Amino acid sequence: MINPSDIGRDPIRRVGVLATSADAIAEMDLKNLFPQTVPFFTGRIYHDIDLPRGSATLNKIISEIEPAIKTTMQVNPELFVFACTSGSFYKGKGWDDEIAKRMQAASGAPAVVTTTSVRKGLNAVDAKNIFLVTPYIEAVIKAEIDFFAAHGIATGGLLNFKCQRGIDIRGGPVC
């Protein structure tokens, strides 16, 4: 596991990131979040941008977790990050934990899942009601609201950009 006091010492700490092939944001965000001394290596999960968003597409993305991990294993990541938010909540409570377990089993390294991080952050500030800003279609939004509700977090308001394709998210707030 990465110990902050070891950053900058040998061996170089490495993070594996799993992102969909349509995601043009994850690396830019992570570059700004990680210390410069912590490199990250992205395993891409193919995402057919012509498929409609929803469970069928998310099921396909999830089925590619282990092959994507394999593409980064030769650089020996000590931590993996799953950077597909909708893929980490669409099957409900506990699904984010299941993804982390799959990633850990495939890599032998700890795993961090987007929705788990959001949930833990909201719990840390004792959030009970959130305003959701989301690019998703209605079915995915319902799954997101249900996921947070199952964790005791209500959605009091919503702003939806209704992006029909994952690739549309990178264009900004208007799809």
C-alpha cells in the first residue's frame, strides 16, 4: 500500500487506472490530483460509443475489468483506481465493493472505486441530502439516486445534462 512518507523514494510508486476508451477526462483530473512523484498508468476498457447508455453498455464495460488490469500489470501498480462512476453504482448497494474485490483479485493490489470514494466523502461530512449534477440518461440517474438512498443519502435536487453517449461527457456541461 502507498505510504505518503515513501513518495519520492525508491521504488517509484505506481497507480493503475481503469478508464473507458471514451473517457478523455480521467487522466487530466488525476494528473492534477496525484503528486508529481506518483505516476499512473491507464488500462483502457473499450467502450463502443455508438451503443446506447445503460445497463447493457455498463455490463460490457464491467466484463472488461480484468483484461484492462492485465494491460498495466507489467509496470507493477501498487494501487488501482476504477474511473467509471456509473459502472460502479448501476447494480445498487454493494456493487462498488464488488468491483473493488474483483480488481484486487485480478491485480493483487488494493483498489479504489469512484462511487465508494464519493460515498465515503459524503459520509465523512455527514451528508444526508445531496444535489446531484449528472450527465446520465434517466435509467442511470435512477440507479444513482437509488444507490445513494440505499446508503442513507437522499437526492434533494437534480441537474441533468442528458448525455446520450459516454463520449458526449467530455464536451462539457451541455451534451
